[in-house]
Amino acid sequence: MSRAPIEIQGLRKSFGAVDAVSEATFIAASGRVTGFLGPNGAGKTTTLRILLGLTRPSRGTALVQGKRYRDHPHPARIVGAVVDIAGAHPRMTARQHLLTYSALSGLSRTRIEAVLEQVGATAFADRRIGTFSTGMRQRLSLATALLGDPEILVLDEPSNGLDPGGIVWLRTFLQEFARSGRTVLLSSHVLGEVEHTVDDVVLIDKGRVRRAASLTDIRSSGASLEDVFLRATQGGDQ
Ligand SMILES: Nc1ncnc2c1ncn2[C@@H]1O[C@H](COP(=O)(O)OP(=O)(O)OP(=O)(O)O)[C@@H](O)[C@H]1O
């Protein structure tokens, strides 16, 4: 059997006395959008940061295409990470930011126009990032993630601050990305939005994965995603 593009196995991470992640085991499959869901402080960002090589786990493994992120010679060509572009210089334009990121990541600059077009950012490509709305920043973050033409997209709370039009646009984009055989893992605590976007869900609470299932299976059991989420995160043992 071929391996899943994302495999999290027995993951644990403690920060001093705080167990941010105490048992996380799940996969994200290709051709699917997987929602990584949990309440505030559940351990989502910590898990994604470990997956992206930004934080070291205390135990366990988080693999992309069978290897740790940092062991890939060109990780940006494997995984695109959609995280806040807070580190981007506010006086840089979107196009300058993409040029800088290409150079730092060893990526060709030939895809810059294509990714700007892909995320609908061409119109503001020459404006300074400091003047951007949240939605524009999100689009630039996605464009940055797409520069390496990755097989996998990992997004931490991607619809934060997007207006309804932006949310629908992002949903369509992610579903089309997955339909092309690629893989999307996104974290969120906004169930209403996620329910329209994802194929599979992984529910985490207090650092433990409580449930992993397809949305179809959840619906066929007669429960709503909200029911399952509340049961999983309020001491239930699902
Ligand atoms: N660098 C750190 N040092 C100490 N504690 C941390 C650190 N990072 C995270 N934590 C703690 O680990 C727990 C999990 O945090 P994490 O950010 O992973 O949760 P989350 O599910 O992403 O939450 P949210 O939805 O609020 O962003 C929280 O109790 C948090 O306070």
C-alpha cells in the first residue's frame, strides 16, 4: 500500500509542564481536503509547526511523503505552508516578497506571475504589503506557498479574516487543488466553514486526537459535524 502524503505517528510535544500535544496519530490522504479541527489551545498549530519543521517534537514523527520536512532537499517543492506573512517587510510589494522568497528557497522566479494570477493577486502585486487588507495578505500567503508548485498544502486557520467572497473563493481553490490528486491539510475551529470545504476530519482536543473520519461517514451516522465535535471535545470518548 502506498504511503499517505502526511503521516503523523505518536506525536507528543511538551513546553515545560504544558503538554501541547500528548498523542496525535493521523494521516492526510491525497486527493482529499483534511480538516484538522479543535478548540482554542487544542494543539493544532503545534502539530502543524512540527510537520513544517519549525518545532521539534518531544516524541513521535510527522512525515511528509515519508520523510521529515527538514530531510527533503527542496521542501518548498513538496509542501506549501500557508502561514501568516507577518514576517514580510511592510514596505515590500507582493511581487518583491515573492522574488525574495524564491531566492531564499532556491525556487525559480518563473512561477511568480502564474501564482499571482492563480490567487487573484495580480491587481495588487505592486502595492506595498503594509497597505494590504487581511484578505490580500491571505492571498499573498497562499501565492508564496504555491511558488514551489507543491503536492501538499498545509494551512493554519486560512479563512481567518476573510470576507464571505474570499471564503468561497478559498474553498473552491482548495477543493480544486485536492481534486487534481494533491493533498490539503487545514486547521480551523470554524466548523460551519470547514463543513463546506473538507472531505475528512481529524478532531483534536487537549493535545489528543479524538476522532478521525470522513465527513461522509459522520453524516451517514446521522450526526452533524458540530455534534461530533462537541462530543469529542467535551470529555466524550469518541
Ligand atoms: N511556545 C510555547 N510555549 C509554551 N506553551 C505553548 C507554546 N506553544 C503552544 N503552547 C501551548 O500549547 C497548547 C496548544 O497550543 P496550540 O497553539 O498548538 O493550539 P491551537 O489548537 O493551535 O490553538 P488556537 O486555535 O487557539 O490557535 C496551548 O496550551 C498553548 O498555550
